[in-house]
Amino acid sequence: MTGQPGRMRVVTSALQAAEMILTDWPVDDSEVLSATKHALLACLEGDLSPGAARFAFIQAAKEAGNYVDEPERGPPIGKPFRWHRSKSRRGA
């Protein structure tokens, strides 16, 4: 995503994204970058979903002019729903 022209990097975790933003990012300061740093830190601390941190990172990458090779998805909303089978109630 950043670095030498023509060189593509693949980011697969919030930790990798945070390291990239802190060490090798073409934009020094912006509101989007600041929000992304906060989102990645919250994700690493377990206070924000990886999907929301990913969304923030993609916004910062686009702002910096980095190529993003993935369709953009909006941030996740609400709590994840887990499908499971209900225990059958007998005699109720």
C-alpha cells in the first residue's frame, strides 16, 4: 500500500495496519488519520470490532492515495448475531 512506487503490501491485521500507519505512512496528519489511529488502538485493546478498524484504515489509505484492492464495506452496525439452535422445550 505504501512505500516504494509499484510495491504493493498486504495488510492482514490491525497490528500490521497500526505499524504501517506509525512507520510508513505518506500523510503526516489529518482528521481521518487521527481517527484511524484511535480506531486501530481501540481494536487492539478489544474495544472496537476489527471490521470497524478495517473500515477506518481503508478510509485513511484512500485519503493517502494508496491503492485498495478490495470492495469497500461500511462499518459493522450493532452486535454480531450468532445463529444457533434453540433447545426444544418439552412440557412447557
